[in-house]
Amino acid sequence: MSDRVMKSYRFREEREADWAKLEHIVKRAENKGVGGLSDAEISDLPHLYRQAVSSLSVARNISLDQNVVAYLETLCARAYFFVYGTRARMSERIAQFFSRDWPAAVSAARGPTLLAFLCLFGGALLAFFLTLNDNEWYWTLHGGWDSRNPNATYDELRATLYTEDRDIVDMLGAFAAQLFSHNSGIAIFAFALGFAFGIPTAVLLIYNGVYIGSFYAVFWQKGLAYELTGWLFIHGVTELFAIILAGAAGFMIGGAVAFPGRKSRMQSMRDSGEKAAMVIIGAVIMLFIAALLEGFGRQLINIDEVRYSIAGTSLVFWLGYFYIPRRGEVDRRD
Amino acid sequence: MTDAAAINTAAVEEGKRRRARMRLREQMAKRDRTLVTPEGAALTLRISTFGERFGAFLLDIGLQFILIFVIIWGIATIAGAFERQGWQIAFAVAQVLIFFVRNFYFIFFEIGRKAATPGKRALGLRVADRRGGRLTANAVIARNFLRELEFFLPLSVLFSFGGDGVETWITWLLLLWCAVFVLFPLFNKDKLRIGDLVAGTMVIHAPKVRLLKDIASVEPVHDGVITFSTEQLDVYGIHELHVLEDVLRQSTDEIKTNVADRIAKKIGHSPQPGETALSFLEAYYAGLRRRLEQRMLFGDRKEDKYDRR
């Protein structure tokens, strides 16, 4: 019998138990996370992992058993992804996002943010003055389905700004949900389209600005500008800020593609993609808050002054949160 | 004369088969990426194909549809118990939930420890950092939000056909523009989509492999040990050994008998009493592997049966 025992067989026999142990630990870790492992398993892991990796390089050279090599190959890869993978717990990571990563990413992107701001409000101003001069522009820019058009009377327009009947709270929930989905869609598109040198992002922002601007002009002509501003900005500060930031995220990627500088284009895209992702996920969160303000706040609060004060407070809050520098903390990004 | 011609065509056939095999191996090698771990060991990661990824995507989309359907059904059942107001609340809740499923399904699963959605897991795929570093949450978010551009935008363009004249032309142009994104993974060697490009990720094929019993360890079923001479063992190479391993692990008895017959004929082996096709194959496998591993230790890899050294 002894002549049947080959080197590769003995090699496998000696190490098999350890491989199985490592596989067991990795499987547990994949299913339950680090918390699911016992102290003994955690202390065994590094040594078992290194052993498996060295087994793999030996096996490649001495064993012709495909199954063993393939098995070690995947076992080592799985163990590698775990050993060198993400460690922070979800709750820690979320806390760090709000306390540091998000504001840092936003305040680092001042240039793109300014550009997005100019696109949105430039479009709005342009459409505002065009419509003010000639009402025909409204029909060019909007479809005919909106009742809030230049032909509407003062009373009709004013009625759209205030909610008399507050018995429909449940419907507002639906309203909030609907707006939420729609706006987040625009924000995600503004980000995704940035890839094409940022041009589609700019178009999307200007288009949204034009929409708001022409709408504003209609109310302005009827002397309802003050009321409309309260109606629009109670949530609009948060919402427009979010859309601007989404556009900024798009511009960040577009800029990285167009002007990679000294880095390779791939590297530059990837670096800015990381930062832009933080800005965009933050924008989605802001849109969620905006939808709540729009769905509930605006319908429940019908006094202009209160609407203005909420708008002002949210502006101060966002600006302070993003742009006031804070002390650096230990970097635990992963 | 005819004999010589027959040998000639046989040789040509053999050469063709061998070249085809080499091409196949080359193609597989093209998908391999070597990742050097901090310990200095090289791990081989295999890039997943476009087909695998598309299949995983279809599975995921299907799963999302089922999820959404279940949500709507569940909420409708609950809301049905109430009056009209119940329906309105249900509508709002359903919309929020559907929004979350649609936008965060991929992100939720890929941020998880397995770095793969259920569809990817079913096909043995996972997302990995392109340079072998950590897969960050930001990378996962970036690669999945770009999916809007790569899949949902072209889809909405497809549905916007139906205008007249110029509008149709514009839609065609848009579609062409979108096609660049959709087909992008087909035209680069890492099969990256735009999302991968921006996020610095790649999708690898890493199915779980179970450690099976070593064939060479199986005890012979009969008393006598089948032995082979060195000449008999030098007939085949590593490729044939691997094929034999597959045959022994996966094929039916009929195929095993066939293979055993062919090998016995080729190496000129006369069956001993009590010998079965299986025991012969296992013995030959063990003998061949032993011989080839021995040669390999001396730096002499006999790749296949044509490799005469």
C-alpha cells in the first residue's frame, strides 16, 4: 500500500483538517458577521488563513488534483475578502457618515456645487424674465395640463397655495411618497448622467430651473410672489439644495472624466466616484426630508410667516452643517 | 498508400483538437486576474462573463418584481379590512416601500458581507475592489446608482417611441447614445460596466467549491494491486489526467466503462482477475498522477499526450 501514498496525498492529509476549520469559520463569518465568531475562532483565523494561502501556493506546484487546487483557490479568496474586508459595524459607519463623511464631502465640492447652483438659478432667472415679458413663453416651456397657468385668476392661483381642508392627512402621506420617488429619480439621474462630461447634468438642472422660473413669473404677475415664495421654500430650500448637490455630484464625475490631470482617467474617475457617491446618497436623504416638509408641513402650516421661518431655519441649518469646519476625527473609513 | 493518408488525416485532426484546446485555455486565462495578497501569495480571481452578469441581473429583477408584488398583496390584504382611508394610507406606504426596493435592493445586498445580490450569489458571482482592497460602501452606492443610466434610461427611451418625424429621429439618436452605456461591458477586457468604472469595482466569478475525496486515496476493491509500467504511465499528460478526474467524479458507469476500455487498449493493458472498470481507472489515475507529479517536481510538466519529452 505504501507505494500508493504520494506526496500530494500526504500533503493534503496533513492539512485537510485545518482547511475545513478555516472554511467553517469563514462560513460562519459570512452568515453572521464577526459577532458570530467565538474568541478562539477569531484568534485562530489569521494563522489558519496564512496556512491556507501557503497551502495554495504549494498545491499549485506539487498537486495535480484539480479539485484540491480549485477548493483552496476559492477558500483563500473567501478568507482574504473576510480578513482584509470591511470591519466597521453598520451603526458605526452610519454615525460616521452623518458626523463627518457627508459634510466633508459636500464642503469639499464647493466648485461643482456653485456650478450646479448657477445652472439651476440661471435657468430659473432666464425663464422668469422671458415669461414676464411674454406669456407665450409659459406655453413653450410647460405643457397645457397645469391649471396654474397665465390664464388663471388671482383667486384660483391663491387657492393652490393654501390648504383649507385639513381632514385629508392620509392623502398627504401619499403625496409625500409620490414626490419623494419623483425627485429622487431626478437627483439620481443628475448624478448618473454626469458621466458624460457633465453636460446632460447641466441640461437637466437648467430644465428644472426653467420650470420653476416660468411658474414663478405667473404668480408674480398676479401679485402672489410673496405667498408663492413661502409655499415653495418651506420645503424648497431643502429640495433645491438636494438637487443642486446631486448635480454637483454629477459634475464631480464629469470633471474627473474630462480633466483627469496627472492621474490616469480611470483612477481619477474612481477617486471622484467615491466622493460623489457620498454626496448623492446625502442628497437622497435630504429629498426625503424635503418630501416630509412638503407633504405634511406645507399642508398643515398655512401662515406665510411660519413658512418663511421654517425655510430660513432649514437654510441656516444646512449651510452650517455642511460648511462650518469641524475638528478632525480619527479616520475609520471603510 | 491509403494507410498513410489515414494516419495523416488522423494527425491533422489531432492537431486541430489540440489547438482548439489551447485556444480555450487561453481564453480562460484571459479572464484570470492575479491578486497579490499582503502575505505575498498570489490569488487567482476570475472575471465573470457578460452572460453570467446579465443572467444574475435578470434573476435580481425578477426577484424585485416578486418582492414588490408581495408588498402590494400584503398591504392590500391589510388595508382591505379598513374603509376608504385605509386604502389611501396603504397606497402611500406601498409607494415608499417600492421606492426602497427599487433603489436600494442592490445596494443593501452588495454592502452586506457576501458582497453579492441573491442573483449574483446564485451564479457564484461577487463584487470586488479592482485593486484587491476593501469594497467600500461608497463604491457600492456609486456602481448601483449608475445603473439608472445603464438600464432604466435606455428602457424609458425604448418606451418613448411613437412620435412623428423628427421626434422619432431624436429617439433613435438617444437610443444610440444609450447603447454605448448598455454595451460597454462587451468591449473591455475586464467586462466592466460604467458603474464599475466609476466605483473602481469588478465582478468576479468565485463559486463555492467543495473539497471532495481524493480519488487516489480510495482503497482498491480487490486483493491484487494493479501495477503499470513507466511506459504505460508516460502515454498521457496532465490534460488527460484532469479529464480522467472529471470522468471519475462526475460521469455515469457506462462512460467510465468506455473510457476504461479505450485507455486499456491504448496502453496495452490486459485485465487482471477481479478487476472492474472503476478499480482499473482509479488505479491508473493514481499511478498517472503519481508519475506526473514526480516529473513536475523535477520541473518537467508534461502538458498532454502530445507533449513528448
